[in-house]
Amino acid sequence: MGNNPPLNDDIEFSDKDKLEYNAAHLLRRAYKNARKHMLERLSDLKLTPVQTAAMHALVENGSTSQNKLGRYIGMEPGNVHGLVERLVAKKLITSRRDETDARHYVLELTNLGKKIAAEAIPLRFMASEDLLGPLSAKEKSKFLELLLKLT
């Protein structure tokens, strides 16, 4: 095994095939950068980006089921339960059985949750502006339009 030439000597590719032009790689790096900005903005609130996304969704949509919340924020179904447990433990949301379907739980922001969401949502937008800072207004608009198309 020690005598084998490096793999890159056996692979031919053009400049457009470089990792730095790979969409998935660039999206992962952009996500990492976006998360960094979000964590910096939210640090005083001791909330994660996904926790604030869930609270933001509840502000926008009102009471909803765990399932709908998970779909709305793009979270894997298996992870939504843990997210809800953490937000309930922080007394930011309540979770109760749906009166019309006992298989489902209804999530609602508490009064504290509404207060924290009112602080967190502007910070989320600031973090987004931090991330998009290098872009012109026209580029920001087009970038968001393209991201929506991909999601």
C-alpha cells in the first residue's frame, strides 16, 4: 500500500471540477458561516439557531403540531421531539395533546416564549444580514430567490 501513487495523479479534472466549485461543498461552507453568525447574535439568549427557527415558525403560524413544525423548519421528524423537549424545559413553549386527535401534540409559545421570540427574531435577521453583507442589494435578492428555488 505504501508504494501506490497518490490518487490525484490518476484523476484528471478541469478547473470547474475543483472542490471549490462544488455546489454541495459551497452550501455546507455557507451553512457553517451562517450558523456562526447566528450563534454570535443569539449567544446572550442561550438559544440555538434551530430553537429560534421553531419559535419564529410559531410566531408566524400560531399553534401547530410537532409534525407541521418540523416540516416547516426543515427538520428531520426524529429530531423534532428533542427540540420540543428542550423548548418546553426552557418554558418557551407548551406541548399538549390535540383535543381533536389525541395522537398529535399542539405546540404553543408561552408568554416567556413570545417575549424571547420578539428578541430573537430581529437577531436572526441581523445574522442573515451579517452573512449576506458582502453582496449588493441586487445580489442578495437574487441569492435568496435562488435558495428558495433549491428548497
